Amino acid sequence: MKPTIKDVAIHANVSISTVSRIINNQPGYSEATKEKVEKVIKEMGFHPNGLARGLIHKKTHTIGVLLPNIISSFSSKLLNGIEESAHENHFSTIVCNTGPLGNRTLEYLKVLGEKKVDGIILTSSPLKEEYYKEIKALDIPLILLSSMSYRYSVPYVKVDDKQAAYHATRYLIQNGHTKIAMISGSQDDELAGMPRYEGFIKALGDHGLSVNENIIVYGDFGFQSGRTSMEQLLPFRDEFTAIFVASDDMAMGAISVASEHSLKVPDDFSVIGYDNTHIAEMAIPPLTTVAQPLREMGQVAIAKLIEMINNQETIASAIMAHEIIERKTVKKIKST
Amino acid sequence: MKPTIKDVAIHANVSISTVSRIINNQPGYSEATKEKVEKVIKEMGFHPNGLARGLIHKKTHTIGVLLPNIISSFSSKLLNGIEESAHENHFSTIVCNTGPLGNRTLEYLKVLGEKKVDGIILTSSPLKEEYYKEIKALDIPLILLSSMSYRYSVPYVKVDDKQAAYHATRYLIQNGHTKIAMISGSQDDELAGMPRYEGFIKALGDHGLSVNENIIVYGDFGFQSGRTSMEQLLPFRDEFTAIFVASDDMAMGAISVASEHSLKVPDDFSVIGYDNTHIAEMAIPPLTTVAQPLREMGQVAIAKLIEMINNQETIASAIMAHEIIERKTVKKIKST
DNA sequence: TAACGTTACGAAAGCGTTTTCTTAAAAGGT
DNA sequence: ACCTTTTAAGAAAACGCTTTCGTAACGTTA
């Protein structure tokens, strides 16, 4: 059995209180006793029990992170920023894979509540009423990452998707493309689906280009759906010279079916992705994409969350800057 | 303030003990009181405090997972299996990104110890003496995942790297290749570096092929190092027709520099990777590789860990089956 | 030397549970 | 109708800490 503070106290011939004061270095003991006690602590290999501490302080120094999947390069990068930053601030992170539709979210919220996490980060998924209520009841600080809520005033950190999509599209236009297809996210995804679609449409309009519904298709941000989307686009092959794809994974899917049909990117058509996950650099050719500062977003989320934990009040949201990363999948063409 | 069991007891006009018995459904109360108490629990939105419970039971239903990085597709897939399986068994997972060299391992072990996790999974990194001692002192069940220890008898789950490498190489040979290069992991990595190298060498020998040191280069399993490794191989371009690469990420790096030099895979040379992470399927062309059953390995690790947690004794290790996944980067050629 | 601060420390309450004892009441047996 | 067993419930200790309160012992100061 691991030694407790009591064991230390006995062996060092002092009271429990004194040991406690020493390990938390609070005043109230002589240099002599301090040394004596510390010696005993070393010898016995004593480590304070975090549960007992947490029980008293009502703080666990642990946060919960809810992700709709762990395996996407998108989530990994986010998680990476979160975990790193949390650790630097002496917090541990419990990861919760809620599943693609967030099915398990409620289950996870229950356990996070029982485990008394100090804060929760909900990533990449809408804040449903039931989630909000549960978290409200739990009374745990919450921040949305790569997500936001119109209904509830919960702080969030994300990029401006509509604007980023606008810029991506404009970038294509500036490179001489006038016939532009889009592989969008789901139409009823109001977080990442619609805004990117709207940004795309707006950019087209602002530059006097008309919308061709034939060449707008919808996926679910995943690689496979990028493949099927591209297959839907293939029949309209001559109606576009570039595609704006709403995620890097889908872009990869699109490029891979193109390649199976002997279509080369960017020679046969250009592609710009979205996210700048690490597969964008690994792609052949490297994928031009709009970067979300994923790691940084994770860090900011943690910083804000900790601020909420410390000073009970709610906090301002953050819109992070996006950026077009020029690589090799967009070709400059003469305007028609 | 969240209600405690005491509040519930008062409002329901029963003792704390009765409430406790009811929420843990142990016998000792009438149907009437049960309903009364459950009603109060609902109304007050009471949830038992996990810390207090943990303090008594000396169980937190939490495990710690140490990973050398979170962002690689390799780790993600492992973590995915772990988290999923842990959740199914009512365990939460704390992730710890120890950094590429495992620098932060000791720090993390300390906090895992204080947080009283029920078990620890150490992935993809050697069990150094200091780690072992710390964990031993903490007296927490440990399992190695995609790792093992010659020195300490700690259960592990991994694939047989030497054999898998042997098979990968043999696969190349069976496809008619006789001049085979290797992009290996680090030479002083005795976990994944050496065994794969040895398997490669042995396969060559067993099939009467000689070893050409010119075309064996060393990376660190990452994408970038795959790139630089390939650059080292380029001058010896005509001394090989195929490359066995010790990780998919490095394979991607290799293929991408090849492509920059207008060398096509598999037409100009074949490539077989290692891991079967999801980038292998996303690659163009899709990467032939030797699969480690990563998710399954995570699951098995959890199963074993839980077994160790429940019945104090140590447990047998598991060697998981690997498999060659044939995709498009290996060309069958006539033997010379 | 009396009055007063300090300093160094211990005793005990409390954090929110579970669990072991008790005990009073109800039920069962003859 | 009386004794025994079962059932329903409460009191209190325990888990491992922190923290408040109290108090001896030791200077200081006037």
C-alpha cells in the first residue's frame, strides 16, 4: 500500500498538518522539521493523493475534450494543440470520441461531470440543446472549438468559414479560373457546411460569375465522400477548371479518383482544399489549401478555458486568422 | 453549488446511507423510499461525486495513455482503438503526449500517479529504467503497446516486426524484385528500427540476394525523413527496383521526392510501406504496405490492462498478426 | 517582570462518498 | 402470545488530504 500523509507524519514524528504545510510550502515550521520531513517523504516515496486534494479544493486540474472523431488529421492537430497547452498549464486532458454524429456526447458529459473535470472543450460539433442543458446543470465552464452556437452564448474559437471560403474562391478566380466547381460539406451542417458554401457563392457573385448547380456537390468532409463527390463531378468535366473542396480529406479523395481517370491535378483542373492538415503537405502534388491554425486554436481554447475556470465569468470568443497556403494544385491560367 | 448526497438525504427525509444504497442499488430499503429518493435525485439533479467515490474505492476508472506524438496517423489510429475500447468498459482515457523522445514521460507519470489512474499504456517507446522504476513505485498496472522490453517482464502487445519486415521483403522478391533498397528507421531504435532492418536482411539472405549497403538509408519514421532518405537514395537510382520503407509516412515522403524528380511509382520503382495508416489509402497511387492492426491492438491492450487491474496478476503478452495489403505501388516484374 | 507578539506545531473538522455496525420494527414460527 | 429471524433504516467511521483554530514556548518591549 502506498504511504499516506499520515504514514509520513508518524515516521517523521510530527503531525499531519505539519507534513501538509511542508508539501504545499506554506509557512509554519522550522527549517529543521522541514528537512526531517522531506527526508522521510523521499524515503517512503510519498506522493499526495490527487483525489483527496481534489475533493477538498473542488478542482481536478483535468479538462474533458469532446471530439467527433480522433482519427482525422483535423482532430489530431487540434488535440495536439490542446493537450500540449493543457499540460503546460498543469492540466490533464481526457479525450472523448463522441462518434461522427456525436451520439455518445451525452454519455461522455455524464462521466465528465462525475469525474469533476474543471472545464470542457466541445470541438467541431453543434451545441445541441440537450448538451447545453446538461453542461449547464453540471455547471462546468465550456468552450466551443471549431464550432459555435447561435442560440446559446457560449464562447468559441474558430475561423470565419464564410470568409475563408470566400478567399479560397477568390484565389481561384485571381488565378484566372471562371468555371469553378465545389465539393461542399453537408448542406445541413450549419457550422462548416453552409458557411463555406455561402462564402463560395458570394465570391462567385462578387466577381460577376454565375452559379452552376451541376458542379456543386455535397460530401461529409471525409476521404470517401471526396471520392464519390468527384465521381459525381466527372460527367461535367468540361464545365469547370478548378474545384474548391471544403476539406483536405475530401480533396485527397477527389484527386485520387481523378488520377484513376488519368486526370492530372493541376494540369487538367486545379484544386484548393481546406484545413491544411498534414496530409496536405504529403499529397502529390502538395495541396494548395486554406489553413486553419489548428494547433494554435487548441492553445487559445485552453487559454480561454483556464481563464474561465479561474475567474468564474464568461469570456470573449476568438476568430482566428485563416491563410491561403500556396502549394502545387492550383494552376494560373489565362482568363478566357 | 451542486447538490450532494447529503442534500438529497435531507430533502428526502432519509439518511445518507439509504441514499447511497439506492444509487448503488444495494439491498436495504423499501420500494416506497426508493421511489421517493429517486424522485428527489431527479429533481435536484444530483450526480455522485467521482472523487469521493474514488477515494474510498481506490479506483478512478481512468487510464493514462502515453504517446510519443498525437498527430501521426499511427498514433491516432492506436489511440482510437484504445479510447473506444476503454469507453466501452467504462474507463476514461487521459492522453499524454510525451514528445518524440519521450522527454516528458516522467512528468506525466508523476501526474498520472497523483491522479491515481488505474492503469497505464505506454506506446511506441522503449521502457527506460527510470520509467519502469517510477511506475513500479506507483504500483500501477502497465502494458506496453507497439513496444516491448527485454529487460523487464512487462506484458506487451505488438506485431512481430522482424517477421513482418521479412514478409514485406519477401513479397517484393516474389514479385520479381532482386535489387531492393530500404529506408529504415533509426539504427539505435531497438523496437521498430532494428527488427525491421533485420527482417529485411534475413529475407534477402534467405533468398540468395546480397546486401547492398549503398541503398540502405536511415530515417526517423516521419514524412520529412522519408524525403531526405529518398534524396540519399537517388544517386543509386539504378541499383534498385523496389524499396521497403519502414513506415507509411516515410514512404509518402519518398514517393513525393521521387515525383519531384519525375520518377513514377510503381513504374520507375516499387514501394512497400509499413503500418497501413489511413494515408496509405489516400496516397496516389494507393500504397501497398504491411498492416499493423492498430485499432485492434489498442483494444487488446485495453482488455489486457483491465484484466490486470481486476485480478492483480500479470498477464501474457500478445503478438498481433500483420498482413500485406496489396495496393498499387508494387509492380510485378520479370526476374532478371 | 508583566503584557504582548511571534513562531512552531498539533487537534479536529470537513470535503462527498461507502460501508460496517447497530437498532427498531415487522414478519414468521410454534 | 412469545421468541426468533428478517427487513428497513440510521449513526458513525473511514478514505487521504487541507485548513481553521488553539496553544505552548519563546522572544520583545516598556
